[in-house]
Amino acid sequence: MAPTRYQDRPVTLLPSVTIVSDLRAAFVGRDRERAALHACAAGARSGRPALVLVDGPPGVGKTALVRSALDGFRVLAASGDPLESSFDYGFAQQWLHDDAAGDPTDVGARLLGLLTASQEPVALVADDAQWADLPSVRALAFALRRLHTGTALVVVVTRDEPPDGLRRLFRDATRLSLTGLSVAELGELAALVCPEPIGAAALARLRAHTGGLPLHAEALLRQTPPDVLADPMGRLPAPRGHAMDVQDRLGRLDEKTRALVRAASVLGGECPLWQAERLAGTPDAILLLDEAVTAGLLVHRVGGELLVGFPDPLTGAAVYEGLRPCERARLHLDAAAICPDPVDRLRHRISAVSRADDAFAGEVAAFAREQGASGNWDVAADHLERAARLTASARERGVLRAEAVHALVLDGQLSRAAESAREPNAHPGARAFAAGIVEEACGDGARARRLLELAWRDREPAFEGAVATALARLSLAEGLLSDGHRWAFRASGPGAGFVQMVSQFAAGRLDKVLDLRLPDPAVASFGELDLLTGRAAVRLWTGDAAGALADLTGVPGEVAEALRALAEVRTGAWDEVLSRTMGTWTAPYTAAAQAMVHAARGAITTARALLTRWGNVGTPASGLAWTFLASAAAFADQVESGSEGPAAPETSPDAGRAIPPGLLPVDDVWVGGPRVRAGTAAARGEGAAAVRLFEEAVRSPDPFEWARAEFAYGSFLRRSGRRTDAATRLRAACDGFRALGAAPFLERSKQELAACGRSNDALTAQESTVAGLVVAGLTNKEIARRLMLSVKTVEYHLSNVFAKLGVSSRTALVARLVRGQPLRA
């Protein structure tokens, strides 16, 4: 061990601890943990001794966190070493700076003196305490059991639990459990240590590779070029120090065991033992496995067959990195012949290539397009990127990169798609296509249209159909029906079936859409799923939400997810609406659906926060997305004001023309159909017309619209003097709103019902009996004896009666019931 300085106090630290403490230039994140530790330190300075336990895996930044809180303390520091854990008083000697010996009580008394006798605050730190020797642990426990006053902060740093002798003492201590940094925190770290910006996709790869451990993440950020970090099919290296340790352990193994471990590193991830055995050429590999596991280089589990892998990605990377290039290429070619999975076979062939190969690039691109046709867009994007790097043609490279961007957008990886679209591209049409697809997904329809029309001029066969599909989608979203129909006729590829269905509907050919015979989603092809999604949209727009959900059963994709949310609003499955995940370009539609549910349930602030986050209605985008968001905002205003009138928003000022009536699935929910027309007729004194329209409105299959129609009808009947009929309608409204959790609407319905002299809250049989006995003059005890119930049970039933009948005393209850109010509704 080497001497260093810890807060200006001479101590001894392990080299690994020195790296964490002194060489890490950046410290990010950990705001909650730092605040908690600083609070404990402040308490200790004010005379309240504090115990803190900091735990987490090696390299997670435990020591750096502790150091950040020790300003102003006299620090007594000790750190553990697995080779010294059997040395008596190894820790205590570091704290006391002498040769501690004797009984633990004597050594503990000396420690207690150091903690309490100093005129300045004292911090005692036990780093890597999992390796603390037992006599030191006992001495520290003796001191801590007697530490009741003084300005002392005691911090134990360990990988998991404190040593056995300290567990009870630290049971009530402040515990700070550290995990890896998030992707966002790694972004902060990268901004501090990297000269070039690192993209979100690269940071996500770094997080998966290092577990977010700042020690390893920072080392890789410093030693790895950004393009290597961003390569989705490339292999990230291991930090140099970690790689040296792994290679040292690998070198101590038997030659056959080394070959097995190296074969596993080439296969990557977790692989069947038989594959590693065949690749390494080592029969009976199971006999070699124990040695590799004991060295901490392999782990294994049974998953139908015996699987082997590495304890963490960094260990596998360190082994792989140690292979010579020629050996690595040979092993990858051999692995391609062994692996049964075509994706793995192609991956190994790609890893063995050392120069551009147009023929092989075409093979990889064809495989990528097959994967895309099956909906495996993440695999498609990765292989299109790899094909782009394999080709020698700059023009073909541009086309493949644009196709990769499109695949990433379809897979929902918008940030990575945006990064890829910004990369240099020698093909002008491909560059415009990639940028236009990203702009559409980001919600800038006008810029997307300009870029995609520019891309259309090239008529590049690889993405011509995709350009037409996107332009059809943009046109229909903005209400440009003739343009949408024209582009939909030329559309092909992903999304084409959807825009063709919607275009047919917008052109008035509803029967053609609904009569189309399509298979069950469980056995549908990818193209048929696209058509099912389009038909579901049409069903939703024509009021058949149940049919839309049936078409969407099992259909993947963010368009289907957004349509499900909108359909569930109409079918009353509101809790399911709130569980739906936001897509990329479909997020405004899902947000509008969820905001409507929150608003209907009275959570106006939550609804508006959603609308602000996903659409910012104050600065609207053009077209259909704006209309949905604005409709949801108008509905929230309507709920807050208590209005039951229509809440239609103005058309987006940027729309090419007004969205045609009936094209929005929000019309009946937010604006209202026959219900609103009935209210208008009633206001004009057209009673017969109002009744006819109300009777039509209460046949709505939408539970929320039905309940609103029942409420409006009941209110109309009450004002017409038909109180009994009104009460029936209003009770139905109450039941509907209660089932949906629509509290503001339920409260208004109860108030309207009370104005009829009725209550919707029917008493149960037991509540009715209790209420009758109260009217008869019995006390709660007498009622309990008569009904053989406890007094508390009687009180419970009576409180329910009070709440349901809107009274607050027995006298008011008697007065209410004696007037003739029925006990059971």
C-alpha cells in the first residue's frame, strides 16, 4: 500500500481508492445522496453524532461521495484490502496511526477518545469495510455503543452489508445505496470530460456496458472515440486498468480453459456451452468450466441447456480485446458456421470483414429489409448501418443510411434517428428523406413536407414508396384530402395500408373500407396489420370504438397504441388509457386521450401538465395533432367551469384547410353530438325535438357520453316538472359517472338529483334497517343488541346513511325520513 493524503491527514489508501478519490476529475449526479450525507455532516458538527452506511458495487463512486462531505472535519480514514483482512487491527492502526494491540475494549476506548475529545469535528471513515479485520470491528463497535455526544461523523463504506459486528449498530443509521449513473447523468459526465458531444444512443450503450459505474464510464469516455461509442453493432472496449486485470487472470488459466473463455467472448453475451466448446475445439468443456468460474471470468446457468457468459460486459470485452485480429476474424468465421440463428451468423460474418465489399453489403442490406418487412425495425436499422459501412459506393451508402434513419423512426428511437440524419450524406435525395422523416416524427409538419417533396424528385426506388406514405400521412393530418388521396395511391411499405384506408374513408368510400376481408391479427402479415390499423382508425372515427379495439387486438406499433388509447376513452376503459405509453410522433394523440380522462376525473392540473409537456397548445403545431390537443384543453376548461355546452376548439391557423366534420374521434366525446343538439333545442323551447334528440343521445355506446346524456336529459325533465322521470335519468347518470371515477360530473349529478328531492345513494338492506330503528328512537347500543351487531358496526352503517342522504345528525335523519323519503332507492 502507498501513503497518500486524505483531507490533509496522512493515511494509507489502496491504489484503486486513490483512482476513485483523486484522479476522477468529474463528479455528477447523486444529488439526493449528497444532500442526505451533508445533512448528517451538519448534524455532527452541531453536536449530534451521526452514523452513515454507504454501499454499492466497486467503481460506483462511494469514496468520492464521502469525500465531498468532509470539509471542516479532522478525518480518521482506513481502507480494507482482501489480503490484509486476517491481520489483527489493520483498520485500527490506520485510524490511530500506531501499532494498536491488546483487547478490543482498550483499542475501542482509544477510538472513543479520538471521537469525543477533539476540539474540532471528527470524521471516522471505514472504506471497503467488507474486508475489515474482526478485532478492529469489535473495537469500533465498543466505541460506537458509547458515542452519545460530540461532533463525530462515522461513515462505513462497503459493497453490501456492514461487517457482522456492526450490523445492529447501523440498523438505524442513514443508509445511502449507490447504483449506476443514469443515461442523463452520464451525459453530464461526458460533457465534462469529452471534447466532442456524445449522442443519447451512445450514452445508452455506455450505460448498458458499464452499468453506469462512473469509474469505468469516465475511463471509457476518455479512451474511446465517439464513433465507436455510437456504433450499435460494434463492441465497446474495457477500461485499460480493468482489461489488464482480466488478462492477468486469463493468463493464469490452463491453455484449454483460456481457449474456452476466448471462444465465449467471440460468441458474445450468453451462449450455450456446446457452442463455446465447438468453437474452442475443447471437448468436455464442462470439466474446464470450474476453473474459469473460480477465476471470476465466466458464470453459468441452466436455461433448458447449460449457458455460459461473463459476470459483466466489461470482463467479456477485456477478453475479446486481447485477441489478435487474425485470430478474432478466424473465430468469427468459425462461429458463423456454428450458430443456428441467422442474425448471429450474419453478425459474425460482418465482424470478420476487414475491407469494403459491395456484394456482401448488398446481402446485409437485403437481410435488413427482410427484418423490416417483419417489423423488426431495430435489427433492420443496425444492419442497414452496417451495410452502409461495407459498401464502397458513396451514393449507395447515402441510401442505406437514410433507410436506417427511417427504420429507427419506425422503432421509436427518435433521438438516435435524429443523430444519424445529421451525419454527412452524399445522396441529396436520401439526405432530404432522412431529415423529412425525422421532422415529421418531431411534429414539424411544414418542414417535413418541404423536405419530403424534395426527396420525391429523386424518385429513388429504395425509399420512393416511403416518401409517398409520409406525404399522404401529412396531407390527411392537415385535412388536405385530395393531396392525401393522391399520395396514398403512390404509397408503399410501412404505413401505406393505414394511409390508404384513411384516404378511402375521407373520400367517402366507407363501405369499401369496412367490407375489406382481413385476417385475425394473430395470423396477419405485417402489411395486413397495417391495414387493420387503418380500418381501426376508420371504425373509431365512425363511432365503433369496440370494433376498433377488436381490429387492434395484438397489433404492435405506436399508431396502434395511440388508437387503442382513443378507443378506450370511448369504451370507458379509462384506467387502461392512463397505462398507455407515449409514442414519438403519436404522443399528442395519446396525451390528449389521457388528459381528457384526468380532466373528467377532476385532475385539471395533471391534464394541463400533460398537454403542455406533449404539445404546448399555446404554440400549436399544424393539423390533426393540434386539433386533438386543443380539444382536450377546451374540455379541461369546460370541466373546470362546470359547463355542459360544446367545447370545440378553433381550427389550427397553420392547417391547410379545416379538418372535415366527422374525421375526429373526439367529436362526440368533447364536442357532443345529439346531446348538444338536444340542449340547443331545449333552450329554444322546442320540447318535442329536444326529447327526440335526448332519446337518441342516451343510446350512445360511449359510457361517458351516455352518462352525460342521461344527466342532460334528467336536468331537462326536472325543469319541465317531471321530477320522477328526471330522478330516474339522474340516478343513471350518477351510476355512470361513479363507475368512470368522473368526480366533478358525479357531484353535479348529485346536486341536480337533490334538487328533485331525491338521492342517488341507495341504502343497503342493513343501512335501511339501521335507519328505520333510528327513526323508531333506538340508541346505537339498542340497535346493536337487536341486530346482534357491535356498536362500531352500527356506527359504520349509520355514517354511510348520513353520507348517502346528505344529513349530519340523527335529528336531521329523522326529519328527512319522516317526510316520506324512501329508505331504499
